[in-house]
Amino acid sequence: MTDVRRRDETSFEGLPDWPHPSVRTEVTVDGTALGLAHVEVGPSDGHPVVLLHGEPTWGYLYRHVLPGLAAAGLRAIAPDHVGFGRSDVPLDVGWFTYDRLVAALGAHLDAIVGDEPVTLVVHDWGGPIGLRWAVEHPDRVARLVILDTALYAPGGTPSEAWSAFRRVVESADELPIGWLVASGSVTELSAEVRAAYDAPFPDAASQAGAKALPLLVPVADEDPAAPAMWTTLQALRDWDHPTLMIWGHEDRILPPKVGERWAREVPGCLGLHVLPDAGHFLQEDQGERIATLIVDHIHDTRPGPPAG
């Protein structure tokens, strides 16, 4: 049986620009009981917008995006992946697999939104997790918004910036989470904001998820997650749901050329916005602008009244 740690809520008190109470949902993933957390803002009967973070962040990443969505009458939901934010963390790094991460998200969304179609916003590792869930449940996705992410394709090679990050993860006893987020942002993050990113991870054991995810990224066809990621990418090449791409111009890990390739490959893509003065963690740099683009995307792609 896998040991699971529940987060200490006192670690999340007084975080800057984060007044949101957390909602805890109990799920079971592959025999492991887990409490998964999310926050939501906006009217409870608004259209649900699910915003998925990646590595090594948590829902806090979207704090500058949530207000704009709520002001537009949307139900903005920011879940924490298992092992991140306020969600429980299995203490065994080996527990984390691509299949389990997707299963955990699916169980979480079943509880939060049921069968109601959502606008799904994905970033970084939220892409492989969320996009696989999307292509496996297309009737539950009204539209997509894709930010700085990638999926493995046969023969693909990671960037040197990514390879350097992976080497840091492999060699470090404890990851400098706040520093990593700051290094991927154009905006200079305050000590208080860096501490907010560190809040879920008070020690090395609590970082099991953050240590696991970079090692799950396939670098060869025989890696465990490679087939499912490739299947997901192939499905997206037939994806006709309205899709918007938003990218950070200064992203060194996944540069804008990755977003340009996405925009060419996904038939439902309605446009690519490359945001100036934005890095890999573009929500830190251009959060309000991202919210505006999401709202406009929803407004422009909502079904109109029947003709006649």
C-alpha cells in the first residue's frame, strides 16, 4: 500500500493574491485513496472553465487569470494535480505514472463538473494529462485552450533547456520550486510569491510528484508514456473542437515554434497568440491578457440561436 500525505493547510495561509478556500474531493485511483483539491471562482451556474497547471506549479499559477473569467460570468476551476498544491501526495515517486495522473484528473472532474462540457485550459504537464482526458472524452469538452505544452512524437528530441531541467531534477535531493518558476518567468517574482510556490513542498518527501513528472516525459519510443502520448497527439490531428493556442514569446523550454507546429497540426485551431514579455510560466507574466483571450474564445465559439 502506498503511503499518502495530506497537506498541512497552515502552509497556505496568507499567500499573496490567493484568498480562495480550497475544496477537497475524495477519490480512489488504482486502489489508492486520495484527497484532491481545487478552487473555483465565479457563479456556480456559469460555464465551467477548467485550468490545469503543470510542473512544478499548482493552481496558484492562475491567480491572475481567475478574476477575469469570474467577472465574465464563468465558473473558473483550478484543480491541483495529485501530488501538487493542496492535493494529497503519494510519497513513493514510483507511484506516479501517466495513466494514474490521467485517471486522477478524470475522477476529479467527474466529481466537480459531471458530464457538463467544459472549456479546458492546459499548460505544461497539464497538456499531456488534460489533452489525453479530452480526446478520450470529446463529448465533455466544448473547446480547448492550449498554453506552452508538448506531447511526445516518435523520434522527438527534447530541447537543451528541458534536458538541463531534467538533469537538475535527477540530481537534486530537494527541488528549488519557487526558483524554478521564477527562472521560467519574465516577471521578477517577489520572495512572497516564490514562497507561495514552495508552500506545498516543505520537505523532500512532499516533492514526490514534482520529482516524478519530469522523469515521465518520454525521450525514446520505448519509454512507458510514449505510446499513449503519441496516440493523444494523433487524435488531436483529427480534433475539430474550437481550439486556441497561447504561447510565451520568451519560453526557452518550449519556444514559440512548438506552438506554431501545434497550430498547424490541430484542425480545430482558430489562432495562435504569441505573447510578448512572457516566458514559460506565461500566467505570471500575462495573466490578465490570457483571461481576456479565453473569454473572447468562449464568446466567439458559443453556439448561436437556431436559424429561422
